[in-house]
Amino acid sequence: MILIVVDAKEIAQVVTFLASTKAANITGVAIDASGGSIPVMFQ
């Protein structure tokens, strides 16, 4: 398994975008901040 570390700057960029008027049409979305490295299982 490859461990991908997400930098705080990367998260800040997403937060900045979501707080801007450019993200006005984005609603009800869960944004994964794991870099895709955490497997998710649903039961």
C-alpha cells in the first residue's frame, strides 16, 4: 500500500475554492481529503 500524505496547503486550496463565489453551484457533496489512500467499505 502506498501512503499518500495530504498537505494542509492542499486542503486550504479546496476550502478557499468552496468559500468563493466560483463554488456557488456545489451543494451536498462530500469531499474526500485522504488522497485516495484510505479504502472505504460499506456494509
